Amino acid sequence: MSFPLLTATAVLPAIGAIATAAVPAARRNAAKSLALLFSLATLVLAIVVLVRFDPDGARYQLTESHSWIADFGVRYELGVDGIAVALIALTALLIPFIILAGWHDADPLETGSKRWRPTQGFFALILAVEAMVILSFEATDVFLFYIFFEAMLIPMYFLIGGFGDRAHEHGEETASTQRSYAAVKFLLYNLVGGLIMLAAVIGLYVVAGNFSLTEIAEARANGSLDMATNTERWLFLGFFFAFAVKAPLWPLHTWLPNAMGEATAPVAVLITAVVDKVGTFAMLRFCLQLFPEASKWATPAILVLALISIIYGALLAVGQRDIKRLVAYASISHFGFIIMGIFAMTSQGQSGATLYMVNHGISTAALMLVAGFLISRRGSRLIADYGGVQKVAPVLAGTFLIGGLATLSLPGLAPFVSEFLVLVGTFARYPAIGIIATFGIVLAALYTLVLYQRTMTGPVKPEVSAMPDLRARELVVVAPLIVLLIFLGVYPKPVTDIVDPAVKQTLSDVQKKDPQPEVEAAK
Amino acid sequence: MNPVNYLYLAALLFTIGATGVLIRRNAIVVFMCIELMLNACNLALVAFSRMHGNLDGQIIAFFTMVVAAAEVVVGLAIIVSLFRSRHSASVDDASLMKL
Amino acid sequence: MSAQLAAYSTSQLAAYSTSTGEAFQFWVLGTVAVIGALCTVFMKRAVHSALCLAGTMIILAVFYLANGAYFLGIVQIVVYTGAIMMLFLFVVMLVGVTAADSLKETIKGQRWLALVCGLGFGILLVAGIGNASLTEFSGLAEANAGGNVEGLAALIFTKYVFAFEITGALLITAAVGAMVLTHRERTERARTQRELAEQRVREGTNVPPLPAPGVYARHNAVDIAGLLPDGTPSELTVSKTLRERGQIRDVSTEALNDLKALEQRAEERLERTAIEPPTFKRTEEASK
Amino acid sequence: MENLIALLIAAPLLGAAVLLVGGRRLDAVGHWIGTVLAAVSFVLGLVLFADLLGKDAEDRTLTQHLFSWIPVEGFHADVAFQLDQLSMTFVLLITGVGSLIHLYSVGYMEHDERRRRFFGYLNLFLAAMLLLVLADNYLLLYVGWEGVGLASYLLIGFWQHKPSAATAAKKAFLVNRVGDMGLSIAIMLMFTTFGTFAFGPLLGTHEQAGLAGDATEGQLTAIGLMLLLAACGKSAQVPLQSWLGDAMEGPTPVSALIHAATMVTAGVYLIVRSGAIFDAAPDAQLVVTIVGAVTLLFGAIVGCAKDDIKKALAGSTMSQIGYMVLAAGLGPIGYAFAIMHLVTHGFFKAGLFLGAGSVMHGMNDEVDMRKYGGLRKYMPITFITFGLGYLAIIGFPGLSGFFSKDKIIEAAFAKGGTEGWILGGCALLGAAITAYYMTRVMLMTFFGEERWRNQPTRSPEAPSAEPAAEHHGEAASDHVATATGEPHPHESPKVMTIPMIVLAIGSVFAGGFFSIGERFVHWLEPVTGYEHGHPPVSALTVTLSTVAVMVIGVGIAYAQYGRRPVPVVVPRGSLLTRAARRDLLQDDFNHVVLVRGGEHLTRSLVYVDHTLVDGVVNGTAASVGGLSGRMRKLQNGFARSYAVSMFGGAAVLIAATLLMRAV
């Protein structure tokens, strides 16, 4: 029994959460450093996982398996394939930046405000989310996965509802009411999805007799377990619904703008860059592996929904007046791309989708965190309240621009690679959808540049004339992300090498082959 | 006579006790009714032990008594402190569960 | 006693159906037990309930003995009836009698619901026992062969030893808990007489000291309310406990009638035409 | 030797990185760093050029494979470069003109506090442009393609405090994005059709033909049209030309380098590079020629009506690129001349822009030609260089433009059939109009009476407050105050005039040098292929008629602007004039259809999202809330009533068990 690396990776932040929460209120700065320390340690462990993982080895590696609820065949089974490894690395990488960016977000408000802000609670919750997300990436037991998939809602709920932007244009009262509305909305949407999934999980147990992903997928593959077509479809829908809410896919997306708009920027990043990834990841791992036939059956509908998400999200982003909501709708558009790539059922599409999850995490983090810095300076989320920032805070503007360019997936930055792969992958099988989706890149340019023009350029608004440029801490947060964006844009090979074999296996589960180029075929 | 009657008697007593719990407002009386229910159970257990011809039933009954004793001690203590704070032993007064 | 009981029952207990003696005992005592239970529920005063319950318990003790649970029977009498019920009585004394004793229902529909549920529950239980196949009674003959207490002991200290230990821990905890609960830390300084007086003045209710009992009544017993000038008794003059127990003796009417008689005699002596004085009735106010 | 190719790109890239990350401490030397690095890559270009000349024509192709960029199952893109004659030509043009304009900018941007940043952007542009022309596959080309788009976005919007500049920059990027869409779709088509998008296997080398031949004509036509769409975006061809005029908001050196000499010609490069595809798809080629013809007339007409000197030149750029696209659409008979015209145009148009910049420099940044006049004696060098550029562009016999343009017209006729006649006719007409508007510019600027006397240039409401930052680095508003008052025209400093002189020399002799013995054609032949076109009429006739229409155009212009004085206030003008002033209403169309429509669409969608999509869910939530509100009445808080329900529950449980046992 070797050292349980995966468990350690997930448990470490959990311990960190408890330790941080235990710090007395007087020493809140100590709590911050402690949380940061733990997140960094987790990052180290994640890197160890990354190193120990052998792309050409077995499908699931570093596996752990212990009996848990023997009566129902629920096991504590962990294991990672390339996709999971990549996402774990992303999560572990982002959390320290999120903590660092939110360094002052949970400080007690200045006197006169009624709200109580438990500083160490903020960081403890973030670490708790990290632990659960990592576990749900690692779990290869459906029931185990379900538990963490649901459990991560609780800390998220408190993060959204409990901590808003320091100052708010409408004053503290309305802010808190809107916040709680957003938090409840987030919770309800995801809980409903989760309940439906629970039904499907139970159904799966009834059909398959156990919860082990590997065993069931095995049985599905070699035909020893065959489901009735309708059963399989219903179960698939049950799973997919939950993931589509989390992802989020049109028309189940409306919780995201509220949540991201009301939460502080770091929490918003946590939502869209880390937590939502679980949804798309689960589509790839559970929907496709457990229900290959049903997945193929549902593909056209899902592709259309994804397409709608892409265009719709982009159009709404253009129409927004609130910086954070704009980013939220942009994310909806990007998730459309990811889902499209997954269900295009081509290796380019799925590799692209996985790569997209990583890149989108980084790029959104960069953009959103800088936006957060901007908002914290002016105390307003309305685009109209800014203008000419570029002149007073050039570095801030520059980083903001780079984040924006990454969002519109400029070649040379990481998101371009993934987006193009997704488009090519989709186009290869569904040309019409691929072409329509390409309009998304024009719209992306539109909302990004409009945002940049309205906030950063033009004559300097008096309110922003005294705005300070990025501070050291903030630069420490942004610079590495930007470096990473550029590096992965120029040299994505490290990621693709890890991801590719896993994707190949997933495709073989679905028994799909890439369409061959016509001319080659002719020769 | 069939010893099963003991069980019927136990059931009857238990029901009476339960009803009492529901009807009475005086916490002490409610408590007594609970004791009554416990005793009914004990009777049933004893009858069972006779039925199966081993002493396990009696053991359980014995434990029940011990637990009942402990429960009474704590419960009465609670009642007393309740009475101190609200000058009444009515269970309805402690209606803080109301939304 | 337990010896001959043992002799008596070891012969009988193995049997499928019991001796007529036990049957007789069952029917008589069983009835009494049920009545006692009912009284426990429906008696107005907590004290009476407690006594009825004690009775029921003793009867149950007898039943235990009859079922061959000698040890339990004794324990029932000693521990339950002896210790626990006494504890109850103490608390009743401590708490005193309160308005909670009245059987008047305050929650709408509660009583009916309770009765329906109770009846349904009882019927279901009985039905359950009825259709369970409980014909075969093996009896405790061999189980009690080595003596009931020894048998129990053997079980308790071997098979159930952990449970036994835990219950021991439980008892200690309970004792400590009871002490913690009932022990009252005086949080604020007791208020001096001056402060009390000032509070009375501030609130403006009975600024002077409460009236003494027995005033205008030619009585000086504490349980007799003093009369107000119009002859009605004033509850204020009697101590709170008596008031709550409703143990106020009301003497207003006979007091006034005495006065009337006195005046009549005076009239006769002075040969005056008798003016009909109004006869006093007990006012509702006085009745309670 | 191959390894130098990467350095070619690396030098300016390094410059960009250093200058943009370096921060204020580099302000003092930043511009020199930028210029030197540009020069370095020019020198490297020369070295490689010499190396190529050393080889014999067939294997004048260097390739360098750096690393595998996107290795995914069934999809491989490498970072690899290919330097052949075509690329080489561009490399020299880009780095050469680029270095000159760097030098010019040193003087031009002297007083701008953000000069370091400006040079950083310029270097970034050079790097991206070199990547574009050196890439050995379409995906890498795409990177350069968008890279130059980014650079032009940054440079057009360099004076971001001006809303007009920011808007123009955004517009340019968006319109280009539409083109990029075409390019990406084209790449996808190539991938699905051929399974690769690398030049070598796709377009073939002189050893073995590429896959392109094996595809059906339909597939190739589709690819070709998508490529054309991309070219239209980048090269400002109809219908995606609207951004070029506004792009003049940028500093003049930018207009000279990016929006005249190099970037806007990328479209031509793309088409010529993809020749193998177009040759096999005649329909696509036809469309290309049509686009070219339409644009060359469109641009020319717009150029006639503009009073803003830079916008007039922008119109002319459009039209000249129209010529190139037209030539590129003609296939092997035109490719070489397209590139040749591209090079010569690079010289003289850059020279003209620099001249314009120098004029504005001397005229308090006035751009309205109606407020110029008689400047020749105040700024002689500018006058001479500008004049030479003028002669070159109108195709004065013996100068660069003459050779290249004449060849294109010839080739257009040579296409044969009615198409040939139509295209040739358009090309001729374009030549005439070119002569007309360029003469107009020349006369209005350097001849006639001095209209700038005793009147403030720059009326405060003048839209483009461009060089505010240029000289003071402050907001436009306070600049206007200083700018009012009579200007004092003066010659620009050496650092600005020297590049102009060099370019003038180029624009005089380049054409002739290339054409002697068809040097240029033979140089390019291995890459683009060449066949001699035979016009229905003799080449001499074509040449003569070209000269004739040129003279006519000049004559009309002289009659209008040379003889009678030019009114300072803008005359109402004919309907066509007014339309041309507004870019032939193309912008208005965009605004009404796309902008307005888009706004309405988004606004309504936001409403829908909030009411419908969100409303449904909230509605259900509300109803649930109401129900629970009613249910909470059961919770009256009395322990006993809870106990009742619990008791009832127990009863139900018993009943259930009994029933279970019964059945």
C-alpha cells in the first residue's frame, strides 16, 4: 500500500480549512498566511501528482480503493486520468492566486457597517471548496463523486452570500439583499440539478449493481452490462442535467451572472474557473463513459444548445452594463465552446475542450481578478463609471487588455489553441455548427474591445483621476497568470501530451472514430 | 390464561401513557406518563423473556430501568430550572420552536 | 417469600397456559393497573397522578415476579416506586401547584387528535400482537434453574458487560448533569429593599406595602382574604402559593351576615321597625 | 543559415518585450533600442538574401523547424518557417521600410511622453508581420495575421485619450476579425479536406505537386472564397474596407508603415501564396478579380473627395491594393506583377505618407488640404520627395509605378474575353482617377496661394485632435488652444527627411530596376509560377493608353484646382462628391444595419434573459414559497402538537409494517 497521494492532495486543503477556521479572530492576518501556506502546499502535492502521472501508462493511475458502505457497494475509489490531472493542477494552481487576490476582501468593514465579516472563515471556505473540487476530480466511484459534487455547494453558498464587494453603488442594504438572492439562486439551481442526478445515481445502482465507474464502464464496453435504450437515456439525462446546470449550459445559465456579479472577484473566479469545471469534466468522464449510446443519441440536441450558449452568451455580454456580469456572460459563451468540443466526439474537439477548461480557468482568472482590482479602487461595477483609466493606471490597463485579448482568444495566447481545436473538431463532423460557432470569435472581440474602450480609453473621468496603479501584491497575482497564458499559447505541448491518451480512451468508449480527410481517403 | 395477555396489557398501558403525554400540559405529569410508557415496555420485555425462555429480555428491561432513572434525574432537573426561569411548568410555555 | 414464589412458578412457568391462580391475579391486578394508569393521566393534581402511577408500578412489579423476573420485580419496587417516584413527589413539592394543572385544553383540536391517534395506535398494537404467532411459551424453568439473579449476573457481566459499564457512565453523567442544571449561579446582585421600593414607586403599582390578611374580617388566618370596603375579598392579601393552589377560604358572606344578625338584634332591643337590609350574595369575584 | 530565420523574428520581438515590460527607466533610450533592433533584422534579411542569391533558382528555399506547436491526435501544427523568394521579398520590404519609418518616428514622436511604448508597438508589429510572411503553415500564418491586427489596433488607438482614436482602433480590429473568421474557416476546410494546412504538402513544391490538385473544384472554391474574405478584411477591400479611412487616426508613421506599405498588403500575400489553390478554382479567381476591380475604383473615387490629406492617401492606398488584388486574381500572369506593384507601392506610398506627416508637422498638425497651399518654398525637401512619390503613383513613365501598374493593366486585358476587356477598362479608368486625385492633392498642398495665411488652422471643432499628444502629450482640448493662430511652415529635421529621401529614391528607380530583363518576375517565378499574358491589343497600345489617361486625369485636375483658387470653405459639391466624402455611404450602411440592429438585438436579448429565462424559474420558486408559507402554519411551536404528529407517524409506521407482513 503506497502513500495515498491523491487523498493527501485533497485532505491537505481540508486540514488547512479547519486550521484556518480555528485561528482566533484577533490574528486574522495569521489566518490569511496560513491559508496561503496550505494552498501552496497543495500546489506542491498537485505537482507531485503531475510528475508521478505517466501519460502512456494505465488509464487510471495512483488509484486508491477502500470499502466504504459495503452494503451498497459504495467504495472510496480514487484515480486520475490525464484530464483529471490537468484539472487538479489547474485548481491547485489557481487557489493561491485567489487567496492572494482576496487578501483584503474579507477584512472587517469600516465602522458603521452592520455586516460581520469573519476573515478566517472566508479563506477556510475557499480551502474547503478546493478540497471538494479536487476530490470530485479524483473520485472514480459515482456515489463518492456525487457526494463531493453536492457538498461543494455549501461553502460556495456562504462565499457568495457572505462576502460582497467592499463598497457598492446602492449602499450596503440592497447589496446584501442582492447577494443573498444570488446565493440562494445559485444553491437552488444546483440543488435541483443535484437531486435529479441523485435519482439517476440510484437508478444506475439499480441497473448496474455497484457504483464503481471503472467496473461499470468496463462492463459497458465488453457488453456484459447492457441497459435498455430508454433506461440508458433517462439515466444519461439525469446526469447531464446536473452537469449542465453546473457548467452552465443555456437555458440553465441564469444563476451564473447573479452569482458572479454579486460575489467578490476572487470568489467569482472560484465559481467560473474552478467549480464550474467540475460540470464539464463530469460530462466527459461520466456521461460519455457510462452512457455512450445515449450520449451519441443526445449529441445533436446538446450541440445546438451549446451553439446557442456561445452566441447568446456573447450577445448578452455585449449588452451588459456591469463589468462582472459581462465576464459572466462571456464565460457562458466559453462554456458553450467547451461542451461543444466534448460532444463533437472528435479527438481534436475533446482535447480542445479539456485544454479549454484549463485555459479558460487561467484567462478568466486574469481578466476577472484585474477587474476586481479595478472595481475595488472605484467601488463601482458599472462600466459607465470608468473611463481613461489607461492614462492614470497604465499597468492595470495593460494587464486588463491582455486578459481581454485572452478572452477573445487572440492567437499566441493560450485560449486560441483550445478554441481553434474545438472549432476544427466540431467542423470536421458538423460543418454548419462549426461555421456558426465561428461567429462567436467576432462577438468575443466586440464585447471585449467595447469593455476596454469604455473603461480604459477616452478622457479621464474625474472619479478615476486619482486611481493608483497595481500594487505589488496585485502584480504578483496577475503576472504569473499572464506568463502562463503566453507560455501555454506558444507551447501547449505539455498539457496536450497529458490529455491526449485519456481523450483517445474516452473516444474509444464511445466507439467513435475521427472523420478522415477526404483527399487522404481518396489516395 | 395465555401469557400473551401480558403483552396486551403492556400495549394498553403504553397507549394510555402516550395519550397522556399528548394531553397533559404539566411537564411533571407528562414525565410521569413517559415513565408509564417505559414501564409498559418493561412488562412486554419481561413477558418476552418468559416466552423465549432466556433472560436477555429481563436484561434489557433492567437497562431500561437504569436509563429511565438517569433520564428522570436529568429531566426533573430541567423541569426545575425551567420552572425557576419561567415560573411555570407548562410545556406549552416553552414554545420557542415557533417560527 | 421469593423462595416459595420460585417453587410455585418453576412448576408452572414451563406450561403453555398459566395456572388459574395467576390468571385470577392477572385479571384483578391488571384492571387496577389500567385504572391507575388512567388516573395518572386524568387526575387534576400532579400529586394524585404521582400516587396513582406509584400504584400502577407496584402492580407491575407483582407481574414481573409472576413472570419469573424476581430480580426485576424487586428492583421495580425499590428503585422505581421507592426512589424515582419519591423524586417525582419532591419535585412536585418544589414546583408547587400551577395553572398548568388545569385540564382545560388550549391548543385547538389537540385533544381530539390525541385521542384519535391514541386509539388508532392502541388498536394497531393490539392487532399486531394478535396476528403475531405467539402460541409457544418455553418458560423460564431452565433459565432460572441456577437462580434468577445468578443468571442475570452471568449475562450482565459477560455478554452485556460493555453495555453495563456504559450505563454506569451514563448514570454518573446524569447525576453531574442534574447538578449542573439545577445549580443556579447568581448572576446579578440581589436587589436591596431600597431598590425594590423605588421600582414599586416607578411602576406605580401598590406603592404602599401589600395589605395584611384578615383585615375587616375578625380573622387573622393567613388563608383568609381581607375584605375591601365594599365587603369583597382582596386576593392581594393572601400569599401567592395559596392563591395558586386555590386554597383561599372566603368568609366574606358569613362575615357580612354576622353583621346583619348583629344589627337585627340591636333593632329588636331598641324596638325599632325593622328596615329590610339587603341580603348579601357571594359575588362571583369572591367565589374564586 | 536557416537558423537565422528565427532570429529575424526574434530581434523585433525582443525589442517589443523589452520596451513594453521595461517601464519608464527605458524612456530615454527606448526609441533607439527599437530602431536598432529593426535595423538588425533588416541586416539579417540582407544576409539571408545574399545567401539565397548564392543558390540557383530552384532550391532557393530555406526551412527551419523550431518545435511542434499543437500535437493532438490527428492534428499537428508546427512552429516552422519557410523562406523562399516570395517571403524574402516581403522580409526585405518590411524590415527595410520598417527601419526607415522607425528612424522617422524618432523625430516625429519626439515630444510624446509615451514614445517608448510607441516603439514597442512598432517592434511588435514588425515581429508579427515577419511571422506572417515566414510561417510555413496557415495556422502559424494566422498567428501573425492576428498579431499584426493587434499591433495595428494598439497603434491606431495610440492616443487613447481621444474617443475618435479608440473607436477607430476598435473598428479596425472588429472588421479584421470578420476577415479572420474567413481565414479560420478556410483552415478548417483545409484540415477536413486534406488533413493538413502546411504549405509544403498542401501547395506542393517544385519537386512534387501538392494535395491541392486532388480536391474537387467545389472544395477549392470554398477555401478560396474564405481566403479572399480574409484578404478583404486585412487589405481593406470592398466590402470590408470601411476601417482603413478611420485608421488614419493613428500617428502618421503608423499610417505609412502599417496602413500603406506592409500590413494592408498581407491580403495580397495570402492570395499569391495560395496560388496553387486559386489556380484550380477559377470561380474563386474571378471573384477575386471582381473584388479588386471594384475596390480600385471605389478607393479612387473616395480619394477624390477627401479634403483630409491622410484620408485622401488612404483612399489611394485602397485603390492601389485593388490593383494588386486584381493582378493576384489573374493567376500566374499576374502574381509577379501584383507583388512587384506591392513593393513599388510600398516605397512611394510610404514616401507620400511620410511627406504628409512632415507637412502636418510643419503646419501645426493641420490635415485639411483646403488650409494648405503654396508650401513648396517653405519645405523644399518634403516637396521634392512628395513630388517624386506623386509622379511614381500616377505612373509617370520611367518611375516605379509606371512599370508595375502598366504591367497589371496589360495582364488584366490579357485575361481575355469580355472579362478581360471589363477588367482592363476598370484598371485604365482607375489609372485616370488616380492621376486626378493625386494631382489634386499635390496642387492643393504645394501650389496655389497660401490659404493658411491670417487664419487660425485647426478650428477647435476639428474632429481629429491627433498630434495633441504628439507635441505635448496632453489631452486634445488644451492643445487646440495652443494650435490656434497662424502656422509657420518649416522644414522637418534631418532624422525625418532622410527616410523620405531614401524612399523617394526607391520610388523612382525600383520599378525600372525590377523590370530590366524581367528580373523580378524571374526571381519570383519558382514560387508563383509565371506565364506571359498576351493582351488582345499590343502591349504598346496598352502602355500608350495608360499614359494617355494619366495625362487626361492630370489635366482635369489642373483645370479644376490649378487654374482657379481653391475655396477654403467646403463647397456643397455634386451628389457623387458628397457620397464619396462619406465613403460612398458604406459606413452609414454599416451603422444602420449592423450597429443599430445589433444594439436592438442585444438589448432585447438582455430583456428576454431577465424576464423569460429567469422569470420561469423565479416563478416556480415564488409558488413554492407561497405553499411553504401556508404549510408553516402547522408549525405552531407547541411541543405537544409536534408530539401528536410524531405519534400519528408511529401509528402509520406500525400500520405499514403490519400491511407489509399481511401481504
